[in-house]
Amino acid sequence: MDDLKLFTREEVAELFNVHVATITMLKDAGVLSAIKIGKGYMFPKESIINFENNYLNLDVSNMKKAIASRAIVESRDNI
């Protein structure tokens, strides 16, 4: 439990040097997992690490590409 760290959408956007809307899109596409707390979402550190590992060299630049990339990652997991 000592490792539990949650990041806001803004903090994650800053980590990846993208607009906050991109983080929302990644969450909505199911690529980046979040926890709804109150009115907003928080992103666990583990979710960010998994995203970095699973989506390396994949294109998640828009909703359509993010969903296609998620399918690739899910198919890898099922092998």
C-alpha cells in the first residue's frame, strides 16, 4: 500500500507531454485505466506503467487508432 500513487488527468498529461483531452480520450478508449473518485478520475501509477509497457511502438494518437491498438494488446494477452 506504500506504493499507492494516484495521478490527476493533468499530471498524466504533463508526464506524457500531451493535452489533457488526449488523456481523457485514452481513458475513454480503454487504453489507460482510471478510477472515478468524486467528479473526476484518478490514474494509478500501475496503470501508467502498464500503458507505457503495453503500448510501446503502437499509435494511440486518436480514438480510432487507440481502439485498434487496444485490440492488438488484448490479442497479445490472449496468446
